Amino acid sequence: MKVVLDTNILISGIYWKGASERILNYWVEKRIELIITIEIN
């Protein structure tokens, strides 16, 4: 699965437990693929 994350999800996943942390763990486990995009205005 390809996923685009908001910056808030990245920061929350690093510093707090919960859904954001689980998303980052899925990425580490290669269960999802993070996609980087250009800035959306």
C-alpha cells in the first residue's frame, strides 16, 4: 500500500504512542510505502 502522510503524523509518530506511531511502525516493517510529493498549495 502506498501512503502519503501529513507532517503532523510524522512528528506525532516519533514523539507519542497511538495511531501515528503504528503507521510509522508499518513503514519500518515495510508493510506500507511512503510516497513523497511536492508541496500542495
